[in-house]
Amino acid sequence: MYGRGSSPAGMSFGPSIVPPVIKQLLIANAAVFVAQSAGMVPIGPLSASPADFWTRGFVWQPFSYMWLHGGLGHVVMNMFALWMFGSQLALTWGAQRFLRYYLICGVGAGLLIVTYPWIPVLAGARDPMTLMVPTLGASGAVYGVLLAYSFTWPDRTIMFIFPPVAFRAIWLIPILFLLSMLSGPSNVSHIGHLGGVLVGWLLLRSQGETAALLSLRQIKFKIRRWRMRRRLRAVQQEDWRERRRDDDRGGPRLH
């Protein structure tokens, strides 16, 4: 990752300082994963399950699910993103604000995970057995962190290692969603990712920190400007064609 003002040389890999709140989150997730791998953590009751949450009263699941992971690769990728993008955000915001934001994004995503699947089931469009599918992982909270990073430093340049593609930070979330849709495994919870982004956006908007995102007024202005330019081009093209017709009626030109 590199960008304007990110380092004296203009390029850096990861944060130069890891604040204590990030270290504590990394340790907590790693410790739970070790206990989970050793069979010391009951995954079923702690995962986010729409059926268990709404019919069995497992109200803790939107919080507990975000500390569990589906494998080593899953926890490593989430913690890598938290370390990479969350460290500078925590240094800028402070530990209390960052931790509150992280937890709210994770719990908000969990609430969407246990609620949204009921809509197609009640509408008769999906099998009710899908309500038993559990979801686990910190991706909802991490996606909220990625959104906050992209809004805080929208012009910072981010480069993937594989493939080596550079882009502005404001495009981080759309690119990750696209990659997840195209190449991600079928068991990825896109609703969880979307939930973290949605909750994060609402929190940032309430604090007036979504200026990097186009507002509805800006979008309308750009549409009006595009239409005006299109009309102007049409007038210019018609004027050009009219001049060509006049020239053709006047016969050949000599020089």
C-alpha cells in the first residue's frame, strides 16, 4: 500500500505503528481461533443462525459470531486486513472510538445476517432449511473498517500484490465486492459484508464523514451536466453536417 503522505518515500507495506487496540483485537481473535480449533468453543450456539436467533432466543449470536472463523485462511485474511487498514484508523480516531465503531459494524452485520434470510423464505422463494445455515467471522466488522479507511483517505493509493493493480482508496470496497462476487467461494456471506459496509456508512454519515462519497445532489448535478454536454454535441454535429451540405452545394473548392 502506498499513497500521498503515507511515508517519506511515498510507499509502505502495512502500518509503521500498531496501536494497542489493534493488538488486543488480533490476540483475542487468535486466542478464540486456537480454542475453537481445540474443540473448546461450541461453534453451533455461537454462530449467527437466523433460525436460532429468532426462534430459539439466541440473542448473543450477532456479537459472538464475529469472534469465530471457518479456518486458518479465514482468520488470517480478516486479521491481515484489520492490521493493514485498522492500525492507522485507530491511531487517528483513538482506541475508544475505533473499538466502538468496529463492534457496532460487526453486530450490525450480524443482525442483518440473522434477519435478511427470512425475507425470501417467508415469500416462498427459498427453502426454510437455509435458515439453519450458520455464519461466522469478523468480515462484517472488517469491511466497516475498510469503508472508514477509504473515506478518511480517499485519495491514497492502494496496490494489490497479486495482481499488481493500483487504485484510489475510495474504490476499495467496490473492488473487493467485485472480486468477492467473481472469484470468492460460494459460502462467502455477501450479506455480512454488505451489512458491515451499510452500518459503517450510517455511522460515518451521522458524523459527517462521508464527503468522499457522491451525494444524491452531486449525482443529479453530474447527470444534468452530462445531458447538457450531450445536447451540445448533438447541436455541434448538426451544425457540422449543415456546413458540409452547404459546401457540397457550392461545388468543388480549389486551392
